Amino acid sequence: MFDDNEIISTIEMVKNENLDVRAVTLGVNLFDCISHDLQVFKKNIRAKITNHAQNLVETCDAVGEKYGIKVVNKRISISPIALVGACFSSDQMVEIAHELDDIARQVHIDFIGGFSALVEKGIAVGDQALIDALPRALAQTQRVCASVNVATTRSGINMDAVLAMAKTIKKAALLTADEDGLACAKLCVFSNIPQDMPFMAGAYLGVGVADAVINVGVSGPGVVKKAIERNIERNQGEQTDPTLGSIAETIKKTACKVTRVGELIGREVAKNLEIKFGVVDLSLAPTPTVGDSIGEIFQALGLTNIGVPGSTAALAMLNDAVKKGGAFASSHVGGLSGAFIPVSEDLNIANAADKGFLSLEKLESMTCVCSVGLDMVPIPGDITVECLAGIIADEMAIGMINSKTTATRLIPVPGKKAGDRVYFGGLLGEARIMNVPNHTLCDQFVKYGGRIPAPIHSMKN
Amino acid sequence: MNKFIITVLGKDRPGIISLVSNILYKLGCNLENANQMILQEQFAGFFIVGSPPDISLETLSQTIKSKTENTGLTIHINAVEDNENSESNTRGETFLITTIGPDQKGLVARFSKIIALHKVNIENLKAVFKGGKDPNANIMSYQVFITPDIDTAQLFNALRQKAEELDLDIRIQHKNIFDAINKI
């Protein structure tokens, strides 16, 4: 039998601290579906995905029920469509997006990721077709997520692709102007994209992994926040001051527990579906719910709000402690495994931006020390393509130089300016549009194109 | 070898285990399994012992009772059927059923009745109190062993329905989740 504390702490984590498995993502390799005939290709991908995914949702629900831990989202990631559909035109790519959207609906999942291209070193025919198709594909579907990797530490930054993505984002926003540019919430631009990430919108199945694989995304910002608060209260009770070292230790231990929950559930789902288990991605990902926020962790750490001086240091400590806890808990940690700071998806972060504590520049500096980057940031709709490309290039450079993943998920909201409210709904949340200084500049830099060379430390052979 | 279970009850104080174990040792008995708990200063101990063939239940009972007279301890001794080779009920899974909410009379009676009606064995029952005066600090935890022939959906639904009637929060979780979180 378990002792009182073991029972209480487990119940508390689930009942009051929003511990859940944020996503079980089934990766499906589509390379054996390739055909030059679009109808055959569509038939092949439908057969393969539905074959693997037909019991995904009910299996996740059954395993979640068994352990009393909810599997919130069930998703699918697929091989990059720009590779497996390289022979198709942009119009045909849009058709493929519709097919994927319908497949996702058929197997009752909320998102399917992998409408993607990897163009860090150059844009091939299939990549170009996919990039051209992106605005229509994302505007006309609900469940398809897209990502384009434009930079890596080993290849440098493809600035032609950066500019192309800035134009693509603007077009996608315009096509969904009546929904505040919602299409852009399903599109990530990456540097060093991981090939086994279970979280959307950037999930895709890499070319070096198995035919089908289950990856699990665990979250738990509420659990981490409560653990920090308990640590501080305990020290106050003993009339001692907690040190940041002891707080980091608490975060690490908590992350370890949360990761073990994810691995337990992921492995059982994989076993029941007779599919290989891939990785656990312990990323502190928020929802727009009070008590399930990354921003609240900053307040638990003694900062007025996320964004004030000290925030980058706090985030560095948080991100590192999460990684260490995750790595101790599981030998198969992958994806991003760190902390996300998506603005509109986190009520507390959105409020911090609203009150002026958090600026775009501070967000960018914080992305140097955490997962992802400028995530779910609504910006003025009249931002120039050049300025948007400049912001993307800056974020890619942080990833390239620091050998880490960075990304942007920026939403230039048509017809709206800094301070206006936008509402995306559901997990995507709501926020006020952030001010982008000098957003109407048309500087030449990004228009030179070509590639920014890989940094010297990429030569590791 | 004969096998017996000895239960010892009484007000807790230093030396109870020493007293019992030394009597058994002098009789040549082997202590195979032991467990104890203290509930509100009351000691409860359980000992499973193997004895030499010449020691009967009667001999063991008389010896122990004579040596524990005037100690205030209540001692029961029963013979145990050795079922080492039995394979019944070895397949199954352990779940923890936890109810959270204000204490009320008949709580355990009502839930254990449902569990028994479904032919499920309660392996352990625990009242967990978080402290303070919060009614939600009352937690009852039933560790149950569910064999493959049990209709778990029906059992869990019945338990959830009862919890709703009694205005209690109920959690039913496989024990592995507690292991994953607490035992590293």
C-alpha cells in the first residue's frame, strides 16, 4: 500500500494541478504511399493512416481512464508532404491538404501535422509547390498543421525561404481575415526542427524513424507551479529562505514525476496499438486556463509578471530543470522538452503582454533560453513582408547559433493594429495585438536572399 | 511444518514486537511474515509463523497467552492453510479507489458492499487525512485486486454512481500511476 503522502500527492496532481497527458501523437511514415497519380496517392495515404489510427482515440481514452489521467489531444504526424508529394503542383497540394483534413475528421483527431517542407539548404520543386499551396491549404482546412524548416546549425539560414515564408504568412492571414488570420496559427517556421515532436503545430514524422510510432507530449505547468509554491511555503514554515538552487531541484524532481506519467501512458497506448513507442516530450505547454499557465510559474518564482527583468534568468533555470528531470525519468526523451511561452495560448502571458510587462523584444530574448520561440504572437496586420521576414530571420539566427530549436508562429491580423483584441478560440486562446516597433520598414537586408552560412561550430566532424 | 497467524492488539508502547518475537523464537518458530500499524495509539500486529511439527495450535496458544498475561494485549492465533501451490487469483491488476469528501457514517460500508458484490477483493483500506478542518481533507483509499473475469466498467460505474449520491469525489486509478509518480 502507498503511504498517505504518495496517495495525496498523486491525487492532488491530477485533481487540482491539471496534470494530464497533453498529446499522444501517432507518427505515420507515408513514403510507401508515393505515386505520381494524385488519386492513387490520396487513396494510399488514407488507407495507411486510417489503418494505424482507427483505434487511436478509443485506445488513448481507455488508457487515460485506467490511470485516471486524461489524454487531452490525440493527433497524427506524417512524413513531410513536400517530400512524399514532391511531384505534385501547388493546386494538387491543396487537394492533399483537404484529403488529410478529411482523414483527421474520420479518425476523430483534432490536428494532423506534417504538411511540411525542409528547405534549410534550398527549395526543391515539391517544397515550392507546398509553400505556394500553404495559404489556401491552411485557410480551407481546419485540422491540417504545417511547418517549414528554413534553418539548421549545420546548414545556415535559407534567406530565400525566410522571405517566402513571410509572404506566405501574410497571404494566409489575408485568406482568413474574418477569423483574425487563424490560418497562421497552424503554421510554424523552424530552425533545427525536431523530427519526433508530438506537439502541434510543428509536429511531423522525420525520415529516420520507424514506419509508425507513438510519441507522447506531457505538460504540467500547474504541477510545477504548485511544487514551487510548496517549496517556498515549507521554507517559510521553517523560517528559512529557499534558494534558487533548491527551487530548481524541486522543479527537476517534479518534471521527473510528470515525465514518468507520460512514459507509462505512452508505452501502454503503443503496446495496445502494437506500434513502437518513440519519445516522451516533456514540454511545459499551457492552456488558456487559470492554473495551467507558464506565466503563473514566473509569479510563483517571485516575479511581478513574465517579461520583467529577471524573466530570462528564471526561464533559463526553469527550462534546464525541466530537461534534467525529464532526462532522468526516461531514456527516450525527444521533441523539444522544455518550456513553451505561447502568448495567446497562456492567459497569464497574454495578460502580461496586455499590461505592458512583456514586449516582443523581451519575448525574443527569452527564446534564447527556452523551447520554440515567438509562439502565437498576434502582430499588426499592416506589418511589411520585409519586417516580418526580419523578425523570422532573427529568431532563426538564435536557433542556428545556439544549436537549438527555435520557431515563429506569428499572426499578422488583417485590419487590426497594436492594442486591438483578437480571439482564436479553444486552446489557441486570445490576446491583444503586440506592438512591433518599426513594423512598416522595408529594409533591403532580407531581400538580398541567398544563405547565411552555417556557424563555425557546425563543423564538428 | 505448521503455519499460524497471530494477531496482537493493544495500546502501543515500546517492547510489544520484542515480547512476541522472543516467545516465538524460544518455541523454535520461524517468523515468515509480519506487519504492524498504529491507529490512534492502538497497536495492531500480524505475524505469520512456521512452527516445528510437534507444536500444535493449542500448545502455541497456551504458551503465548501465559507469557503475555497482564500485558493488556489481546492475542488471537489461528492455523493457516498453506496454499503456496495455489495459483488462483494470481492474475489480475491492482487499482486504487479513492474517495474525497466530508466524513460520514457508513462510507466504508457502502463502498465495500459494492466492491464485494462484484466479487472483488479489498487488499488494503486506508483513511488518509491531510490535516486541518477542511472536509475535503478526508480521503478513503481502497486498494483492490481485480481479476480478468470482473466486469470493471460495471464496477466502476456503480462506484461512481454511489460517490455522486454521497457528494464525494472519486478517483479510480491503476496502481502503476502511483508507482510512476512516487517510486523512482
